[in-house]
Amino acid sequence: MQVDSLRPIPWLIHGFSTRPGGFSKAYGGRTLNLGFTQQDSRAAVERNRTQFLRQLGALSQGRAWPLVTLRQIHSDLIHCVSEVPKTGLAGDGLITQTPGILLAILTADCLPVILADAKRWAVGVFHAGWRGTVKRIVEKGVGEMQRWFGSSPGDLRAALGPGVHACCYNVGPEVRTQFESQFEYGSKLFHEVEESDPVREKYPLLFLTARAPGHSELPKKIFLDLVEANRRQLLATGVAAKHIRTSPLCTACRTDRLFSYRAEQGITGRMMAGAGIRL
């Protein structure tokens, strides 16, 4: 999947992978798993990665570009790379101005974010789960592009790819506490839904208590809007709202098209968000 607002940038290569159409057989049918997961074979994943790079057009003289990824640790660590690292990198963000390499992060519910500086020919990719988001990884990503490349937020274009949406991202109260302590708008990122209990609804007398109003209360589920949390961070840095695009697809709702760690109880593949600069 590509983003319409990024396509007009002539030097930019970008895309978000989906589930169908690869060489992996570990997750039902033929899928494009791009992560070296426990259930899948390394050979299948390497074939999938080559296919993904070719589909993006990340080719030089018919050969796929070098791929730079991370050992993702749900952090706010961002690396500026000018060549393929000789050793593995740990963190959750990558930025570059070097043509001919593809930066990529892997997701299966967390939010993938691509930033492109339309004026200074620079790109960044970021892995934003709730931990990285509360640490402001996307906000810091804009700052790192300013520091390394002189990027102006007004020149940045942002694409937030498929991730788990507010409809399905059930979190604990400790997550809400952390967001509310970090962001003045933190409480607006959550909504609550009262859990239903068919037995209680059919036999209410079984659940009478001595406390007013006479019935014990059902616990409430808390849902986080991870997409809005990251959109607000981009706005706070000065990225224009019209230059921010968000995918309508929820990974947990659409396991036919996407991988979801939550919806598939951890037995699933990984998608890739990639961006690079044409040679």
C-alpha cells in the first residue's frame, strides 16, 4: 500500500506491506511475512523481502537495494544512517539522506510511521507502539530530522500505516496513567466500554450486593487511540494537518489483509513499512 500524498515526490520510494501474496505458508495460505518469526522459514522470509523491495522499485541494476532494519525494543531510540551498518542496530527509528538504501521497520499491530522531507530529500521510518508513543518517538523523529538534515516541519509529509485502532486496542489503566502524565490531551486518547455479561443480564438477582445501588459494578474496558496519539505529536511539532495521512485499516479487524499479534494470539507474521531515496 502506498499513500497518495507521497506518490508525487519523485525521488521517494515508500510502501506498507500487506498479508497476502508471498511465499510463507506458516500463517495460512501464501502470505508475505517479512519478519524472521519462530514459525516461518528464513528462506521464505528472504524471498518475501526480495519480492517486497522489487514491488517498491527499490532496485539498482536489477538487484534489490540493501535493507536496513532494527532490533525493535519499544524505545525512543532513533539512528541516523548513511550506509548499511556493519553491526545490528537496536531502536525504533531510522532516518537517512543517503540514496539507494531502504529503511524499514516491522509491525503486527504497532503503528508504522513514514516521514519524508519533500525539500531536503530525507526520509525516516518509525515503530510506534504505546511505549514508544508515550516516549514521543515520532515527535523526536521530527526533531532528529531537523538536527541532522535541517528539515523544516512545514516541508515534512507523514504517513501513518495500518495498525491496531481505537476499536480494538484494549489497554490497562497503567497505560492511561502514563499518557495522562505526559500529555495534556492524554485523557482524550481513551474511551471506556462497560463489559457485558449475559448471565448477569439474565439473572440479575444472583449479583445483588449490600452496597448501593444493590449490584456490583462490571469492570470497564479501556481503549487507546494510538493513531490519534501520534497524529497529535506530529501536529505539535509543526507538521501541517493536511500533510498527515492515516490508514483507515485496523490490523485486528482485518486479519484477511493484515497481520495482527493481538487478534492472532501472537502466532502471526510481520508487515514492513519501508522508505528510501532513489539513486
